[in-house]
Amino acid sequence: MKQFDAAVSSSSRQKTYIYCLIGRNLTELKRGKKGKKFIEFVHHFLPASHYSRSQIYFLMNLHDLALKYNKLMYVSIGIGILKSKYRIVKQLLGENEDFWSRV
């Protein structure tokens, strides 16, 4: 997790892909930790604990969505825009499913 977190700040082209990988790792961590302990665990071990509860769950949802729509991992828009417009992005991906699901 710490290596992915460091990679986000050093890579400008693959940020969405790296955030999807972070979401994957958070999903795996959640399987071992339940409820509030999971959030506390992430806040304890990630540097600077700059992931809020909503950010953690957003990254997990982003990873799940990217599993279905593979090309989402390679978009170049910022993660803040993806988070604030998540519902619209999800709807647009569903409308053009053939394009977004193929790599």
C-alpha cells in the first residue's frame, strides 16, 4: 500500500490505474478486517493517513467498476473529478458498455 501511495505522487500518466490498484488492495484488506477496525487499520498504516473513510470506499468502488469496464483504468481525468461525478461516469460507462469493457 505504501508503495502504491508513493507511486501516485510520482506518476502523472497512470494515476487512475494506481488508484484502482489501491482500491483492490483495500478490498483485500477489508476481507480480513471488519467494520470500524478496517478503517482504523488503514489510517494507522498508510503514510499521513490522507485517505478519509469516503475516499477509501470510493477507491474500492472504483476498482470494482474498473473490473467491469477495463478502459476506465486508463482515463486521464483526475481522481477528484471521478469521485465528484462518479454517478454520472458510471451511467455513461453503462450506456457504451461495448467500448469501455474491451481493452
